[in-house]
Amino acid sequence: MNLLELDKSKLYDVLIALPEQIKEACRIGEGLGGKIKIVPNKVLILGMGGSAIAGDLLRNYLSNLEGGKHIQIVVNRDYDIPHYIDKDWLVIASSYSGNTEETITAMKSAENKTKNIIGICTGGKLENYLKINEYPVIKIPGGLQPRAAIAYSFFPLLYLMVLNGAIKEVGINEIAISINKILELTKEQVNIFKEESEENQAYIIARNVFEYMPIIYTSSKYEVVNLRWRGQFQENSNIPSFGSILPEMNHNEINALDYSKLKEFYFFILKDKYENERVEKRFNFLIDLFKKNKLKFATIELNDKNILVNYFEFIQLADWISFWMGLMRGEDPTEIKNIMALKEYMS
């Protein structure tokens, strides 16, 4: 059987179109200068699932970017908001569908603290509420699963920070370089990852992993990558996936790596060649431990010094691994039956 016959919702076509999605997302972002009334140095991003991951990506990136480390970003996945939010905060309500109840409820709570509110969505209840109350809206294209719209959800937020004065000049220069490199990289990766071949790293990894539960280990520098990989395995491949961050993982979870049932798991170490030297030493100890306990694992190390480029290389790799893995497991990688059943139940 041709694996792609299981891809009834054509996620394959969406993955191939990522470079174009990035271009269009940047075009949307370029029009966001003056969209808000304050310099966004303190930002609360409200979101869930695929919409929230863009907030995590922005937070993780700016915390590692010269010119962006001073910006305080909090990603809020709940009905309530943190007690410390006040009039100096910018609140961004991010909901791809525009109908995420947690996000809309939290945004209404935020109105009691600040009037600096903006939304990013494809439409829905969120857009209607924002327009009625004269808050700005960043409108993005619809028709995708939220997890497949990460460029639409992320790049406008990044441009919002740049064009409204939050990021310093040194960071702006790096961002421009990053976006050009990401566009080149994603085009190259698509041409490789779309084929069922021995040259396709994503396909080969999926073939090795599809019968196992993935566990992801990264440093805090790649915390958002860790989260993204887990989420893509859970939704696209329909398999449980877990992950932890070093060095914290070394103070608890590492003690369980002698457990006999771990033969059912596949471990990933995701990193770059510029990790903190003490964290690098901890990764090496983990690798030795995996070998000693005869555990299945893979180490993926990227070479670019530019962390945003590495984020998108890891993100695109996870998208394609989880896509191929879902097909190998006999799943339609777009289907999210339990999530949809829960939404129906909650309604």
C-alpha cells in the first residue's frame, strides 16, 4: 500500500508549503508597525495547543537573542491570568480558530488589568469580540490545523516586537539574517523530506521509531523544540511522547533510566554544537548510559550558531518525522479524534 493513501486530509501538501507559509506570514508581519500603543517589553500571550507554541517559540528565542533578552514574555495556557498583570503589559490573544474558550475567557479577564490587547486569529468569536471592542486584530489565513500553522502564528508576533520598538538594533539585524536563512533551509528540507527514500533523514528516523514511544531531551535553549516534538508525535503519530530538560533532568529522571520497561521507548537528544560545556558533558553521560542499558536512541546535533534557524530546522524535522511515523502506524496524521470528542463534550 502507498503510505500517502492514508493521508486523507493532505497534510503532505501543507508540509510542502511551509516555505510559502513563512513568506506570507512575514508579509503579514511587515504591516504591524504602529499596531499597538506601547513598546511591548512585557507581554502576556494567551493560547492553547498549536497557537500557544508560537508564544513559546517567541519567548524561548528572545531569551537567547542579544537585543531581546530584556523582554518579559509569559505564555498563559489557562482560563485565568497571572495576578501581576497590569496596565503596562501587552496581552496577545492567540487562537487560530478564533474560538478557543480558554483564550477568550482569559482575554476578558485581562481587560480588567490592561487595555493593551491585540488578537491573532483566522476569525471566529475572538475576531468578533476584538472588533466590537475596538482592539486590533492580526488576521491570518485559515484552513489548516493550528499545529500546521506555526509560521502564521509566530512570525507576525516577532514582527510585532520588532516594529513596535521592543527589540534593539543588534537583535533586528540577526532576525533579518535568520529569516533569509530559514527560507533557504526549509526549501532544501522540503525537497528531501517529501520523498520515501534512504536519503530522507525524517523518513529513516520514522522507520526506526514508529513502534516505540519517543522521549525527548534538550537543554533549556531548546525547550520549545522539546515541546514541539512531543506535541507532533502525540497529534500526528497518535502515540504518547514525553520529554525533559537538562540539567534538571539529571537531578531526578536520570535515576529511572535503569528501569527494565524502557525497551519500549526511543530516546532523542536534540542539541547544537554550542551548548554550555557543562550541559554538553551531561549529554555525553546520558549517551553512555543509553549504551550501557542497551536503549534505543538518536542524537541530532545542529551546526548553525543562529538559534532561530536551528529552531525551524528542528521543527520541520519533527513535522516530517511525525507525519511519516503516523502513516507507518496506519494513522491519518491530521486526525485528532479524542481532541474533537472533548471539544464536543465541552460544548
